[in-house]
Amino acid sequence: MLKEMICTAVLLAVLGFCACAAEKPDVSARAAVLMAADTGEVLYAKNEHERLGVASTTKIMTALLTLERATPDRVVTAKPEMVNVEGTSMGLQVGDRVSFHDLVIGMLLPSGNDAANTAALAIAGSAQVFAGMMNQKAKQLGMTDTHFVTPSGLDDNNHFSTAYDMALLGCYAMQNPLFVQICSSQKATVRFENESFDRTYRNHNRLLRTLSGALGVKTGYTKKSGRCLVSAAERNGVLLVCVTLNAPNDWADHEKLFDYGFSLVHRGTIPAATATVPVFGAAVNCVNVCAARALSVTTQTDCSRFQVRVLMQPYCFAPVEKGQVLGTMAVYDGNRCVASTPLLSETELPAVTKEISRSRRFDRLIRFFQQIKQHFFGGRVTYGGQYHQTA
């Protein structure tokens, strides 16, 4: 098995960067968090680890599991135990036939408890089994102060989360393109397979109409939990996720928090790494590799905690195709990878097919192992330039 070589370079701070940060806002929420979506950096926090009800923002998890565990185009037939649920509804009735994709629309736009319940029972067979899947996923995401009981978010003493945990969930959700497409839609049309007409649903999230760069995510309300909101917005390449729990004035809270957050951070670009990998069986002794794309991260002024790690194959054998993956360039925040891109061969190297003398084979073998020695101990990786701020 091939071993990987690891080279580490400290990400340099941007000299002269000066952010005109807004004043830290006061919010109506009992608990709130503003988080950079790519790095998980907390930009604002208030009672962020207090366990509270999260109402229909629960449906973020239900929608994600539906998209991950089920075929989106598969059609589900609604049964009595699926649609007989209290609270908000997408209007499902017994016998209605809709796809899992459209059930996600029903969860995220009109916040249908019937849509969430139908998807959960169709996937897991029971709400209890589905809750186990929700809690397993929460554990994988590091949501250590979260416990789900229902797929819809109806009040239960054992159904709770925190602003911090819901921000982690929101950041994860924004990595799913189909989820983002649905939750950022102001309206969407659903085809009921058993009917001769479509139904159009409008998104309850007012920020999609009033906030610059808004991308979703999910509203929620019960009398016990109060107004809950998970939202996301992107400006100048920076994506932030905001959570408020039990917030009487949640729309204004999110607008203030986003303005504050975007004043703190910028998007930093990491120049692409270049390197060489020893190659055996070609007319030359090594092949040049480069990163497939430049990487970027969201950061404040202090970015010294970031590291760039280059992991490469110690050697390869011809033939080598142009664009062949020979390693990875990644940006780490501690032990967490926040961005990565493959290292690709810059050229095509065919295998040598003509006969060569025994002495020339020996010479090439010696050069090959010298190349490997230089590769490990001679610093063959170059890191192209400084850390750059983008507008």
C-alpha cells in the first residue's frame, strides 16, 4: 500500500487587514449563535448551550435524512398514521401520492407536520425508529446537547437542542445542494400523482424577501418553544448561519446579527500548492502536480490557527494521465478539515516500452530512489505565496 507524505505550512495572516466591525448587537432571543459555515467559527453567542425547544426547525434534520436515506423521485402513498398529526400541514390526505422530494418541499416551505411524519414513517416504519436515526446523525455532527423525539418538532420534554447545535446542523445542511435549492425557494409547486392539478406552496421564511443574500433555512413556532429560526446568508463569498431560539423579534434579530457578522469576516484565498512526485517506468523521473483549484476560508483578522497540509503519494508508476489524482491539498482548523482540493498531474507520461540495457535500468532505478529520498527529505512541496484577502 502506498504511503502518503504530509507537508504542513502555516497559513499567514493578512498584513494590514482592517475590518470596520459593527457594534455587537442586542437581540430578543433567549439563545442565539452566528457561525461561519465553512470553519464553524462562532462570531456571536448568547446562551448558546442552553437546552431549549426548537419547534419546526427540527424539520431541517428530517429533511436532510429524507434526502440522504431515500430516493428523491420515489413516490409515497399517504396512510392514515402518516397524515393524522396535529399542527401545520401541507394538506396531505389518505391516499395522496407524492415523491420524497416533494415531501421535503412540504416540510421546509409550509412547514407541514404531515409531510415530516409521512417521510419518517415511509423511511423508518415508525416515528421512534426515525428518531433514533435523527439522534445518531446528531451525534455524528457533534450535536452533544440535542435529543429528538418527533420528526416534526412538536413539543416534548425530551425533544430539545441548543442554538450552537442547531447552527452545526444548519452548516451541515448548507452542504447539500438539493436542500439549499429547496429551502431558498420563495415558492415551489408540488405534483400530487393521484390528482389532475399541482399545488403551489410559499415559504414562511420572510428573510428570503427582505435580507440581502438570504438562502433559507427554516422557521419554527410552538407556544412552549416560542419563535425559532435557523437562517443562512451569503455575501462576497462568505456564508454565515444564524440561529435564534425563543425570539419574540426573530426577523430583526437575524438582520442585526448578519450585518454584525459580515462586518467581522472576509474570504481568504490560499494559493495553490505545487509539488513533484517520483515516477517509475517513464522517460522522466518525476511528474509535476498542482492543486485543482485555489482554496478559500472565512476568517477574521487572526488566521494563525489555520494550516495547509499537502498529502501526496510517495511515488507512482507510468503511465500517468494528465489530471490524474496524486494527492490532496487541505486547509485545517485544528483537527477539522474546512476545505480541500485534489492534487493533479500536470502532464501525461506514457510508459517506456522500448528495450533498454541492464546498466541503464540500474541507473534509472538509482535515480528513482534518489528522487524518493529528495521527495521525503528535500522539501519538494512549494506553497505559492501569501494568504490573500478577497473583496
